[in-house]
Amino acid sequence: MTMEDNERADFADAFMTLCWMWEKEPSDRMIEMWWQIFSKYSLQDFQKGITAALSQLKNYGRLPMPSDIIELIETSGVDLDSLAEVEASGVIQAIKTSGSYNSVIFKDTTTMAVVQHGFGGWVQLCADLNSNEEKWFRKDFVRIYRAYKRSGLTHIGKLVGILESNNTESGLRYTPKNPIQLPDSSKGKL
């Protein structure tokens, strides 16, 4: 759903509130630029993004950029670092409960991409991660997740475990049970 021309005044009010909080005086050109960027979103989404920015970015030293508001809109008002931390916890929990032998699917396709492309796949990550490295894994995961989420990089399918990989390499038609579906931690469920 996109904004309609008759919603420009409400859009401008929301934008001016954002500017007011950071003690900036918006120009007509600035309002038009932001309109061009955000007109592809609904007015309600834009207002929610502004509200999230007012509560979460209050310590910013500058007026939030459009990309900051877009990030808040697309993550339903949850800041990206918090979302990435929750996803990292979900991956660690999955490693502990599912292990490297099972194929897995995370509902968050960015998490899938981070595991597949950022850490070399499910089996590699399970082999590399031990409790001493959890702290560094979390830091790296958050950094990679943030970059992948902003760039739109995702991975669809499954993360192949040892059993399925060995069966495929051996030419066996049999594959283990369906991959384990892991919950979407971005919705607050682990």
C-alpha cells in the first residue's frame, strides 16, 4: 500500500515532528525528498517508523536518515541489532538442540543467509562454534546480519546437515526426515 497525494499533509506533520525532536528546520525540498522516498510505504507504516525512531533513536547525534526509518519500518519497529541478537540466540539454541547431523530451516531468510554465506553453512558453523567462541560468534553474527538485512541478501531452502550431505554424496535417494523447522525469533518466539 502506498501513500496517496491527499496524505501529504499528514506525512509532512509526521516528518516535522521528527525534525522538531532533533531541532532541525525542514525545508520544502527536504520534505519533498522524503516524500519521494517514503511514498511507496503506507502513511501508517511511515508514522510507525517515525514513532519508533522517536523512542529508539533519541540519543542519535543527528537527524535519522531515511534508511534508519526504512529499517525500523521493515523490522516492525525493532532495531536491527536487537533483532540480530535474538536471531543469534536462536542459531545457538538450534545448534545445541539439533546439532550438525540434521538439516535445518530458519524462518528468517536473512538468518539462513548469514549461516550459509557468512559462516560457511550449517555443518561448518556447528563444527566451529563452541561455548568459548559464543561471544565472538554473536558479534560477528550481528555485524553480518545487519549488512545482509540492509542489502536484502537472503537464503531460501534449507541448511544441509551431515546426514543429508552424506546421503547426497553417496548417491542415495533416501534423505533423512524433513529438515527441522526452527521458529522465527524475529516474532519473539524461540
